[in-house]
Amino acid sequence: MGSLLLSLLACTSVSIAQTLVGNVKLAPKEALGGVVQLADNKTAVFISSSESNDVRVLLLQATGKTAWEGKISRFQFAKPEVIVLGIGTGKSTQSGRERQALSSFLNPVDVFTNSSDLYTVEVLLSDVDKKEKESALKHGSTVVQHFDESGQLQRAVFAPTTVEKKVERRVMAHFAEGSAYYKIARERNEREDKTEHFLEVYDLNKKTRRRITLGLPATPERTKSNIFYNDWCYLGHRSGQSYLVRRLRGHSKKDNFSRMPVEFEVLVVNNDGQKIGGFVTTLGLEKGTYPIYSGSFQQAVEQSHIYREHSTSKYTFDEYDLITGGFGDFYLDYATGDVVIYGEYSHGSEGKQDYGYGDDNEGLFMHRYDLNGVARSKYQTAYPKELSKVQKNAFSGGKMYRSCTFLPDPVTGNLEFTISCGVIMGGGGKFFLKFDKELKYKSFIYRPIEVKERRLGSEETEISYVPPVWITQGTSANVESRELAAAAKEDPLYAAIWKMHQKTAKTNPDTRYYLAHPASGALLLEQQKLVGGSVSIYTF
């Protein structure tokens, strides 16, 4: 460990200079609502407000200079005074700032990109224009706003899809590309025991809609004993490619599921709903090992699932998180179109063939496949023994509530697995495990959880990687992040940002950092205040 730490410190001795190339001033009630990266090293910044429907949109070039500035309308947002915060926040100045920040957040607007085009999508949860009976801005309508490469704005409003009362409809995903907006929807008719999936195409020019039946393979009938599956989930979209995934254990209620492996299935369709790729794998881990339950996986970027309840005598759980969802997860590599399946494994008890919850989490596996199931790489590695010495229950099956996340660092190329352990069983914390591209163990950091009231600014400062899509989830967005302090020991770029932060941390504890295009000319956005102030733009 000592030699490794010295080598890391030696790495960061290389100095990288940053240049302040721009500063976006914010009004007192404005905030950085969202940010996405586009092709050609361009970055789009959204400045939203807690007192106006107008959202400023700035497209930044690779140099950080503004290529064009536009404006969209956000038709729904909660006023700060009606936002309910968590228990214990009270009426302090801190809670007031937090309310302002949440009100200024871009929610419920999602942002999508395709090449140099930028799209915002907002589904109306109530009638916006109640005075005008003929207004298209009614409950359930979808507002799509599209900027082309030159910054020209196009807006289209689509009426809600109507279904029979006996049909339950859920939109699994949405995205935009070219002159069209798309939805993937699941419709369930309990009376007829029928489930259908549709790709809906909304033409932004013609203002028309067409529905395409996807014909996805059916999910096996669930029984009281066979709960080891989850229905189709949406993983993400690349140009002309939409990825759907699921896990199965058994294909009918007659199967002896307890002795069957979990099957990981991927299906790829084009923008006309036609299958263009896909595969099924049981992973084929090393002999005597199998995927083990890891707790819930925190979803990455676009990934979504249909909530399905599983009830016991005391508790009700989301089946995705607490049943099959804990046996490995999927990750879409947007750059290549590959699908990564990763998770933890165990040897289990001698002679045991069942997949269970009580066995120890002994190590990690990570397999990479192209869209047709050709294995590009398969890695499996054991945890070092020193981890269990730090927190003895963190890797003992069933001893602690855990969640696992995976992040390929776009700056260093290393892989980081974060395992968060709950405090229910007495003490907990986070393990930050570092591996190289071939899943060879490099180092770890452990940070205990402090059981006390957490306030904005008290958590470890993170650096977030600007995504190609900004999917809002209530009061946050699915954005991948790393702790800046740990990253600063690994690469000169992180070290330079950390040095910047140390100069302002005491006076601006709420500072947030967003890094765009780290592999091809890094652009950094620094937001020093939750609301108001300014957003500084740096190049390196």
C-alpha cells in the first residue's frame, strides 16, 4: 500500500494549469439546473429559476466560449415555500437555501442529445393553461423543445396516449433523435392476462404519432416461490439503438428455479422497433462460483425499471432491488455500444448449488459483450483480505444492507466500485475499490458513515461527469460522480481541480464541479453557490 500511495503522489506531482475562460452570472433565484455534453466537444448549460418559467440555454464550444444562447419554457416547478424537506431540516437558513435550490432544479424537464441536436422533454402533470379550453397544454401532454445545431428552436406538443380503463400503462423510457421523439411503453391488461410493449414515434415536423408493437419475449408467470426474475428494463439509447435488459430464472412455473442459473438477457432494437441485436448469457463464471446477492444496485444514467412489489409479513420491497436485481447489473458503454454485466460472486457452502443470500461476497466479476453477445472480455477477481478487517460485516452475507455502484473513470481509465454498507447492524461506511481495466485490484479507501444530521456542504465534495442525457429523478439527476479528494491522488487533472477547491471550500462549502469531455479537452464548470452567484468555466 505504501509504495502504491507514493506512486500515486508522484503521479500528481505533474502540474496542470487551468484557464478561466468564462463566467455565467446568475440572478439571485437562478441556479445551474442541468448540463449535458454533445458531439464535437460541445456542452449545453441550463440555467433555471425558482420564480420564472424561462430557462436559459447556453451552448459552449470546446474553448468554453458561448456558441449560442437560447431560451425554453419550463411549464411546471414547485415554489420554494411548498417544498417539503426531510425530517430535522426545520426553518433554518440552510433549509431555505435548499428549498430555493430544489425549486430551481430543472425537474421535471429531461434533456437528450443526438449529435449536435439538443432536446428537452416535459410531461405535464396538470393543466397548465386552465383559462384556455382549447389549449394543448393539458394534463398528460408532452412538450418537446428542440434546438438544432445553429440554436434554432422548434416546439411541439403531443396529446396524452389514451388506453382502456382496464389497461395499466407505464412509460419505461423516452429519448429523441433527428426530427422525432420516442417513448417505450408497457401496457398490462390484468383481465386478459396480457402484457404488450410499444415503441411510440412522435414526428416533430408533422406532429403525428405512430405505435409499433415490440413483441418482446414474455416474462414467465410469477409464483409464490419463484420471485427470481424481473421484467424488461430500459438500459439506454445510442443513435439508432435502444437497449432493453432483464434477468430470468426459469422459463415457466414448472421449472425448478432454485437449481437454475440466472440468465442475463439483452435486446437491442432500432428506431423502427426491429431487433438488430441481443443475447442471453449465464455468464459462465469460474468453476464453483456464482453471482451472489449484493444489495440494491443504484441505476446508472438512463437505466429504469418497472416497480414491482414483493411483500413479506413485515415489509414491502421493490423486487428489482431486493430480489433478482441484486444478482449483478447491466451497464451501457455509450462510446462503443458494448454492454457490461458486473456484480459480486461467492463459492457458497460446499456442495451447494442454489443461489442464496447468506453466502459471503468474495469478489467481483465484470464481463463485456458487444450487442450480439460476443464476449470482448471476462474478468473475475477476489477481494483482498484486508477489506474484511476494516469492516468485518461488510462482506459477510446478509449481515448488512449494501448497495453497489460501478464507474469507469473517464480520466484515468480505472474502474471504481463503490460499496455502501448500511448502519442497521451497527456501524457502516463506504468502500471505494480501485481496479485497472482488466479488473486487477489496485487500492481501496474506506470512509465510515457518521451517524448525525447531514447538511448540504458537509458531505465529501464530488466531481460529476457531464452525461449525454440529463434524466431528472425528483430532486436529483442520474449523474455519475466521484469523490474529488480521492481522485486527486490519481491524476494531475483531478489534483488541479482539488487545489482550486481547497482555496474556496471554507467560503463556498456548497461548491459543485461538472467535468465535460475529459478525454478530449476537459471543460470544467464550477458552481460555488446552490442558488445565485455565478458559474465559472475553465479549460485545462
